[in-house]
Amino acid sequence: MDNLNKKLNDGSITSGTNVSFWIDSAETISGLTPSKDVNTEVLIIGGGIAGLTTAYKLLKAGKKIVLVEDGYIGSGETGRTTAHLTCALDDRYYFLEKTFGAEEAALAAQSHTAAIDEIENIVNSLNIDCSFKRVDGYLLLHETDNEENLDKEYQATQRAGLTTSLVDETPGIQGGTSIQSLRFQHQAQFHILKYLKGLAEAVIALGGIIYTQAHAEAISKKGAKVKGYTFSANHIVVATNSPINDRITMHTKQHSYRSYVIAGKIPRGQLPYCLWWDTGDQKSKWVAQPYHYVRLEHFDDQYDLLIAGGEDHKTGQEDEEGISSFERYERLEIWTRNYFPMLDDISYRWSGQVIEPVDSLGFMGKNPGDDNIYIITGDSGNGMTHTTIGAMIICDNIMGKKNKWEDLYSPSRITLKTTGDFIKEASNMASQYLDWLSKSDLKNIADLPVGEGDILSFGLKKVAVFRDYDNKLQAFSAVCPHLGCIVQWNTDEKSFDCPCHGSRFATDGTVINGPAQTNLNSINIK
């Protein structure tokens, strides 16, 4: 197996074997290799947009920082986004009003608007060539939704202080002249990995130190172990999408979903640069009702790239609906061609991990019970802006300033008005432990094809097996080291995924998504 395939399999470049457009069209960004113990003011764990933005802002504020990343920069979920920059949130503003109150909904709108401005300011001040542009966004009804809900959302966005309008035509989409939508003005988009490259260069220029291929574990208020070395700090920021320093608390408040993306070329100039979303499947079995999201990205002098996402399901639970990942890509393509028939052959397919908070807002600030450990998580489908807000809040926290949004996004908050959804998600999570009692589909190791994995049962013992491309069998305990769920094989991204809390492991057992901190235990089998 060549070096590139190995890095794709172990999560160094990206957390799955499908390569996103961003990964494919940008340089790999690497840093130093840990070689000694380190002491600093702020240790940041995670080299995606959350970690790098926090590092940049703290360095500008005069702090000394060290950042460590499992793989290369952007190898986590940042490199698998679709990079919408928007204050049009996954959950409706009328839901936020009902859950938090009108003033808090207005704060949410204000913070996401400010996050877009912050990204634009960083792009301009650092002169980052990342195709940043301001665009309008259009929210249209999913076929299962009621027309009155669009008006309801319009009224709520107006109360929240956003610049929105109900329009009778939706530009760019098939039949759009008669499709009503809610227009969000002055949204934005960019090439996320080119943005990260600019941020990483700025962090180093300001005196920050970046380590890559540097796995952190044993995280505590004193620091962490990084590839066997002791990294100590006064403040620790865990910016890893899912918090890896928390065993239970945060994982009862948020849940992991898998979202699918396709991208294909269209002739340049045929569509306006816009963001499009639908309001989501109101009949879905999932608490986080899956929706579709679409945008354009510059490809070359002749073509733009149309990028569409959706068809979500709980991580490790695609079998709950009996719809394979292959079928999900097909369904996504059918939906996309219905609205954008000019779409050419599909050039890219990938999926990403989305952490959905039960009450719809992210968790950014001090980790519950800790005075010097901070987290950025629960980004939902608004990761680019949520993480930027998180960086702004945590920078103020560490500098001893009160941030006006910190209470709204506090990881310690309890939202009683979402108890029903909390119970549904908790019940779903608890039911996954029944996998201990179920029999595996794989009966004989000899039946396992090259390049595939599965779960074997030996009584109550569960073994994760993978046959590599050299026809060698690798085997691991199928028990997730986080809280003991049985992992499931993800045939699309070639990983073992935990259906309880979303931890994911590469084909060699290496952990590539938290909350698990350690790898699957290797097993010798005959």
C-alpha cells in the first residue's frame, strides 16, 4: 500500500477514505513533530478552524500558544465541511425563541453575523486567497413542511434583527420563478482549507507553535500527553469537534450524525453564487431533521463546482433506516438534479461528522466543572460560524473579559424546554448497547472481501475485523474505549464508527474522531 493510501486510512490527511474537494484542491499543511516536553500559556488541541482561530486571536492578544493536531491541519471535520458562512441556522429562529426567549434568539443572530464579519476581517487583514465572497442565501420549504412555517421564520428573523425578506422567486433553481423562499442577505462562502493555510501561517508568524501528527490524550487541568511527551499549560482548549476530555456530561447534550456530500461541475456563469437550503424533513425519525444544503465554488476558467449535502443519519446507525450509504448518495444526487438539472457527472463524494446539540446551539466556553479547560463543540450544520464564535468567547474568557454571548453558549447550560428531544436521543443511545447481544452478519472470516471490514461475534465477545489491500487480516476489540458501545463498520468511509457517541476508528484501529482518546485494542486471531 502506498504512503498516500496509508495516510487516508489512518486519518492523517482526512477522517475517511473519500477525499473532499477541499482536501483535493489544497496543499497538505504540516507542522513540527513532538520531540520533548513543552510548557506554554495555552495548549490548544485540534487543528481545524476552531483551534486555529482561537490560536490566532490569543496570539494577537499577547498569549503564548502551542497547538497540537492528530493528523495534518484540517484533517478532521473542518476539511469535510461544505463551508457555508451564514446566520441562517439549522434550527429555526422561531424554535430558538420558544426555547431560549426572543432576546437570546437575537443574540444568536448577532453572534453568527459577527462571526461572518470576523472571518471577512481575518481574510482581508491577512490577505488570504481563499475565494471569500459575500452571497445571499435562500431558505425554501421541504416538501414535508408547511408554508406557514416560512412566514413564521421570517417574522422571527425580523425580531432577531436579521436582514431577511420573503421572496416569490428563488434564483438559480429549476422552477424557481414560482418557488417562494426566505432570503438572507449578506451571507458568505470561502475555500476552507486555503483559509486554514492563511491562519496557520499567521499563527506561526506571531510566534505560535504547531505540532501535527501529534495525538493528545490524558487531558487534564495541567495539560496533556502528546505522543508520550508532557505538554503543560495554564489553559487548555479542546477544539476537536467532539470533546475528548469529557466522559459523560457533554455527550448527553449532543449527538453525532453523518452527513453526505456530492459535488459536480457546471458551466461557469450558469448559476449565481448563492447558498440554498431546504427546511428539513419534518417526518424524519431523527431528532435532528435532515435537510439539504447547496452552494457553488470556483473550479477553473470553464466550470464552477456545485456542492450539495444532506441525507443525514445518526453515526453508526445507517441500518436503522435500511438505507445504505450508496443509496444516500443516489438520493442526494436525484434531489440535486431535480433543482439543478445542469449538474454534470459527480466528481466528488464524501461524508462528514456533524455534532447536533439537543437545544440547537453550540457549546463554547469553560468545560463543566473545570476552571481552565475550554471546549468548542456542538457546531451542528453551522460549524464555520459556531467555531469562530467559540474562539471569540474563549479568547475573552482567557483574557479575563466578559463576553456578551458566553452565557447563551455556555457548556454548563441546561435547557428544560427540550426535554422531549433529550429523552428521544438518550433512548436511542441506550438502545445501541443491545448490540452486545446481537449476532454479527459475518459468519466466516474467509467471506470478508479485500478492503472491507465487519464485526464478528464469539459469544459475548465482539471483534472488529478488516482485510487490507495486501489480503492481510487485522483484528481489534469492537468495544469502543469511550463508554463500551460496539462499533459498526462504515463501508463508505472505511472506518469503525461508534453508534452511541460518534467515536470513529481507522482500519488500523487508530482513533480518528472523539470522544474516545485511545485506539481500539488489537487482537490476534486465527
